[in-house]
Amino acid sequence: MEIQIKQTLSRSVCGGWDRGFLESVLEQIVKGRTLSEKQVTTVSKVIERNNEAAQSRHDEWQHIYQEQHSVEARWLANYYVRTGYFRELSKDILSGNVPEYRAYTKMSENKYAMKIIEAHKTEPKYNAGSLVTARASFKSSDAYFGREDTARLPWATVNDILNKFKTRGGFIMEVTDIVRSAAKGAKTYKILPIGATNPVFVEERYIKIKRT
């Protein structure tokens, strides 16, 4: 079984959860551990769905994917990698790997994925340079301060930025390619509130033109 696992891992069709599982099992085997009956059954299934025939289909799919689906795949991966769904598949896609056809179809052909793709393709309602302000429905939790929320600002600074945005408005610096929610108006804007030195990222549904 060790040889079969290594052969399967050598095929690019084996990705996402399947690859992670086989790598974990292989590590157990190398350490001399005995697999459970359930593990053996699962290994057999994973090997079967990543066999040479599957690799051939994957090679054909690879060309189609690169030509027709790679852009939308990254949109979806950027959304799903933050959720509890399709996380490993999303990481695979963001690493530049071609996802297995069935896995990608399952990820892309559901109502949430359709909304994410629609949000990306929809023309922005506001342009860079527009003066906007928060809608009444806007809450502090609806804003964030970095593409991956890695920019951790002190609470006092965050509070000051958001207050300036709510009271004075701000100028749109950029219409981003970020879509973090499967909702209408989810296109995200990078906005610099008047009087602030740090920008804030806000979805389209939470902003409106500020009348002067």
C-alpha cells in the first residue's frame, strides 16, 4: 500500500483533502504504525479516484481550467478560505494548483459561489475619488483594515477612524477585487475617511454618496 500511496501522490490530480489524507497515512506507515480498517478502506477509495485514468481526465481539464475557470476559481478560493467550507481546496487553488474537476464543480456550482462570482462581475456603483459616507445600517464590525485583517490597530485608533468615516465621510481610494460575503452589494471599497491617516475597507451595501 505504501507504494500505491506514493504513486498516487506523484499525480497532480491528487490534491486538497485527498492529498492531505494520503500524506498523513504515509507518515503513519513510515513510522511503523498499523492502519485501522476504516483507514484502509478510505485509502483504497482515495487511490481509486486518483488513478491513471483520473490523471488523464485531469490533464484535459487542466487546459480548460486555465483558459476558462482560473480567474473565477481564485475569486471563490479567496472567499472560501476564510470559511469552514472548501478550505483545503481553496488553499490548493491559491497556491497555483489546478483543482480536481469534481471538487471544483462542487465548490463553484452552488448558490453562494454564484453570488460571489456575480459580485465580482458587477460594475461598481461608485468610482475611485467619490466622496461617500456610511449608511444607517453600517456597524463598526462591517469594516476591516487590511486585506487579510492582519493590520491590527489599537482600539482607540479604529474607533477614531470609524467615527470620522461616519461623521465626515471619506474618499474612495480604490475599488478592490475583494468579496468577503455572498450578499448583494458585497463589492468592497478602500476608503480614506476625512481627517484619518489609515484607510478602511467597506462593502458597497454599507456606503452612499455624501452630499456636500
